[in-house]
Amino acid sequence: MNRRVPVPSGPDLGAWRRAVLGFGRRGLRPLPWRATRDPWAVLVSEVMLQQTQASRVVEPYLEFLGRFPTAEACAAASAGTVLAAWGGLGYNRRALALHRAATGITERFGGTVPDDAALLRSLPGVGVYTAGAVLAFAFEQPVGVVDVNVARVLQRAVAGRALGARQIREVADTLVPPERAWEWNQSLMEIGALLCRAGNPRCGECPLARRCRWRASSGPGEDPAAPRARQKPFEGSDRQGRGRLVAALRLGPVRPSQLAAACGWPDDPGRARRIAEGLVADGLSRRVRGGTLVLP
């Protein structure tokens, strides 16, 4: 690491682990993916949870697994069927990536999700984070799982300063109790999601408050976990138009004359055509006779 992070060790590390695990034992939210160790179900949940709040994922997750309970069932369906089942989760490329991953799992690994980081990362749409989450939550391997919530806790409480992505992962891996990886990672995520929030953190309720370097610093200075760049507004964006068009395609074919209205821009057909071309290029739609768009 550049500029070494003083990671807790010895008795201090033990105290950190007891604080986090104690919080988890007092009760994690009863999210459905926390009730399974099935690797496929864990993979589905992690892909759905990317950039999406847990509360929005619960119902689509249960419905999706009801239709595709295994990787083989997902791979046997068409990409369009899987995309239609994605519901209103947004970021629809994730559905296609999950379908391709299911195909890879079926064709390369006999329908069994691998328990190896490199093999997991070889699947479409599975990066470092998702691979680590599957290893920790399905196979209970001692790896740190770093989502935005965990990254915020580690930067504030452990480091007291901003860290690079690689540094955060190294700190996360160091802190994991080898025999309690699932419980540790779920508890740390919960602390970040419910207490060490991006805005208005509930420090008075946090089990790490006494050990938090950011809180112990001289006054509430600059937040080390503050986002570096502000995301562009969704309202009126191309992303919104793409989402509207995919939602329309889930209901049936969209003719060229319907494109602008389907995108929500009835007075801007040129922009709608560009959005449609992008969907086709990304594999989220295909053209049939007369230029009509349908799901892939």
C-alpha cells in the first residue's frame, strides 16, 4: 500500500471483530439472499444489487429465482426472456450479463458455480466484487466483500482518510475472521447501510464509534468517504430513455413510429432513434421486419 494504513492487529483486531460480529448477532435485516448459501442464488442477488437498493431487489429476486432456480434453467431461456424477467431493476445490461454467465456456468462447469476467484471472474459480468461476494456468501471463504457501504466504513473508521480501491480491498481482507467470513461481511455491510450512512451517519448507534478514526479526529472534518464525482441526474438522461424503451419492449414490439413516445421524448424522434440503435448494439433489442424493435 502507498502510505501504510494502520490496520488493527492483536487485541485491537479482536475488539474490532467482536464489535462488528456483536452487531450482526443482534439482528440483520431478513433479506432473502441471507437465508441461502446456494451459489447461483447468491450470484443472482449480487448482480441485482449492483447500484440498486436492497428494498427494490427483494421482489424481483424472488420472482427471478422462481423462474430460473438454477444456472441451467437461466441458460436454457432466451436472452429476451431473461431480460423480460428483469422487471424494473434498471441497468438492463446486467440481465444479459447474468444470462451469459449462466450459459458459461452450464457449458464450462456443468451447471455448478465455481468456488475459485479466477474462474468466477472469467464469467461475463463477474468482477472482483461479485466474485468475492460469491466466495464469502456462498462458500464462506475468508475474503473481504467491499461494496460502497463497506468502503465507507473502512475509510472512515479504520483509516480515517480516503483510500484507493486496492487499499480498501487489502484492508477488508485483513480484517475478516477466517472462520466467520459470512457473518463478518454481512454485519459490516449492515453497519454501512444502516448506521455509517453516506449522509447523516448515526454515529451514536455505531458499534465502531469508539474506535472510529474519523470521529476521533479534530472535529468533523472532510468526509474521507465523500464521493469524488457527482453522478449526472437521471431525470431527462439517455439512461432514462433507454429504461423506458426496454420497459415498453417488455410489453411487446415497438414500431419505428412509436419510438419517440416509448422513450418519453415525443418531440425528439432523432434522439429516440439513437437510443434504439444503442439498445440494438448492446444486445438489449433486435430489429425485425420494418425496423420494429423486439427483445433479443
